[in-house]
Amino acid sequence: MSLEPIGKKEKLYVKIAQQINNAIEKKMYNPGDKLPTERELSAQLNVSRASIREALAVLEIMNVIEVRVGDGSYVMQRTSNFQFETKDSSVFELIEVRVYIESLIVKLAIERATDQNIRDIEATNEGLRKALNNEERIDEFFSYGVAFHKKLAEATQNDVLIQIANSLFEQETHPLWRHLNMKVLLSYEAREHQLHEHEGILNAIKNKDQEKAEELMKHHIEHLKNMFYE
Ligand SMILES: [Zn+2]
Ligand SMILES: [Zn+2]
């Protein structure tokens, strides 16, 4: 096993995924083999476990490996040539920015939301409620979840902020973000929890309780991070 340490640069997880993929191509690992644990890979490559987790998610999307929850990552039979999605941002970095941007969004939404804005936000929660019980509609659930955050941004009435926010949310259609979300949303409890948090945030906005709204939003985004990385 001779994976090399990786320096600090952009799209770290892509480089990690490439290294692991190369190791598999060189037959250091064969189909059915179990890869080293996240902890071992993290020590070997001298990178955080969050980056390893992202790299493994990329490899899983590409059907290079299968991640079995509570067990480990297994090399799969090669089906096609491997292509990396290099435009994709680190989900970890995305979340880091969203915590701040969306705190600002709820603050301004409290000051400026129109009745129509509130109805638009409510409609996304209604969509979540309808899709909640149906495992075949996780796609739909995911879309309403994103729409909630978009409608909230619109309530700030600030076009610059809306553009910034949309650029963050468009990333949610990127494969890595989507992949991690869909995995989390397979759990009914996770879907219910997301709906519950969206309702809480909306209520705090309606009650013009800025402190509570910001606190709930911060928790909501950081909760995602915890679900992805722990
Ligand atoms: Zn949300
Ligand atoms: Zn939570």
C-alpha cells in the first residue's frame, strides 16, 4: 500500500478520490476487497476524516466502491471508465458558508418578508409534509427542502443576497451534495426532523423572534453537517 500524502489545495476530496481510484486501478485492491477504514485513510493521507468521507462519497456515486453503513467500503466490479466531477464543491465548505449566509437571511426575512413570501415558504413545508411518508418520493422531498431555503432568501428582498444564496443552493443539485442528502433522507426520522426544523424556523420568523430564528437555522445547517460526517 503506497498512497501518498496530499498537500493542502482546492478540491482535496477529488484528489483523495483519485488516489484511491488509482490504487484500485493498479490492483492494490480488487473487487470485493475492503478498503482501509476512514481513520486509517485519514492518517495515511494526512487529511481530515471529513475529506475522506467526501472522497468515499464520490467513489460511491461513481460505483467504484460500495459504502456499507457500520461496516466499511468495498471495491466494486468495474462497470465503466471513471470520470470525476471536478466542478463540484466540497460539501463541508458549502455548509461552512451557509451557516453565516442563512443567519443573515433569516434576520432580514424577519424585517422584510411580505405575506406572499410567508405563503411561499409555507407552501414548501406543505410539500415536505405531503412527501414525508413516501419513500419513493425522496426526490420530491429533497426539492421542497431546497425550495424552502430559496423562498426564505427571496423574503430578504435583497437581489445580491438572493443571487449569492441561489449560487449556494444550486450546488445542491450537484452530485455530491445530492448523494449525501438522499442517503440521509432515506430515514423517516431524518425527513421528519427536517420538516420539524423548517416549521420551527418559519414560526420564529412569523413571530419576529430573531434570536430564535437564527439559532434554529444555525442548528439546522450544522445538523446536516453532523449527519453527513459523523
Ligand atoms: Zn433545510
Ligand atoms: Zn436538528
